[in-house]
Amino acid sequence: MARPGRPTVKIIWRAEERAILERWARRHSSSQSLALRSKIVLASATGQAAQAEIAAELGCNAVTVGKWRNSFAADRLDGLVDALRPGRLARSETM
């Protein structure tokens, strides 16, 4: 029986991506946003859980799960990293 709602993007792994995502998810020096994004993609990889189930498990919104799943499918690991923001760059403390 088909599930209602939008179809989800199927994630096909490359050799080293899973290891990198697992490292980002549990590394203490990772930003919390990158760790959450990694956990979302790892949970989505099996294809068994719906976005709402993954969102409930990780404590985020289902839209967030869909956003990062699609971003990973389009741009792979680069799609999970924060993009540069417009504006002035931060000054270095050593100046």
C-alpha cells in the first residue's frame, strides 16, 4: 500500500559517506546543527522510517528532515555543511 504525502528521495550511499556521517554525528567538536543533519541522513538511509517518525525520534520537525534529506541527495556531504552567509567576515582575534 502506498504511503500518503510527497514521495521521499531515495538515498544511495557512496563508500566513505556513511563513515563520515557517523563521525560527524558523534564527534564532540561538530556543531550541533551538523550533528543533527548527519543523524537525519543516517536515519533516512534505511528508507523504512517516515519523516515524521525520524523527526519525533530526533526531536525536530518533519519539514527539517525532508529539507536535509533532499539537500544530501542533491549535493551529498557538501549539502549538509553551512553555506556562507552574506555580510562582513568576522575579524580575527590576532590582529
